[in-house]
Amino acid sequence: MPYGSWINDLPTGFFLTVHVAAFAIGAGFAWLAVKRDLTLLATAFSLFAVAELVYMTYHLDWTVFLFAHTIAEVLDLSAFVLVFAGAVYETVRKPASLEATR
């Protein structure tokens, strides 16, 4: 018996609750990033929120596990890259914009 098989005993509602909460967090951060004109971060958090929706398709029996998991992982990886790209961009851009105001 593989390690962690006990997770299969949890009801589907538990997993949907986890993914809905993660979706709400991602969508909330995306909304805040849009309000602050942080385009890369807004895109990253939007991709994360979409990945959570894709994960839910498996738990709702709309897709098979490997399909949903693969698509969601690609979205999560893209979001991960964009978060760091956005952070680096903001760090590099701020000193240049401060010098322009002097």
C-alpha cells in the first residue's frame, strides 16, 4: 500500500473546499495586483486561480487525474515564473525610475 493512501478516504467536498479557497486567494491577489498596475503579478495570480479551477475538474469527475494535473501544473509553473519575473522587474525598474525623478 503506497504512503498517503489514507487521503483517498477524505470526501470529495474536502478537496473542493481546499481548491475553492486556493482559487479565492489567487483571484484576490490577482485583483489587488490589477489595482496596483502590476501586470506580471496579476497574470501570475490569475494563472494560479485558473490552475485551481482545472484541479477541481478532476474532483468533479469532468476530466481524468493525469489530464487535469498536467494542465494545472503547467499553469502553476507559468505562474511561478511570472511571480519571480514580476518581482525582478519591479526591483530593477524602481531604481531607474527614482533616478529619472532627480
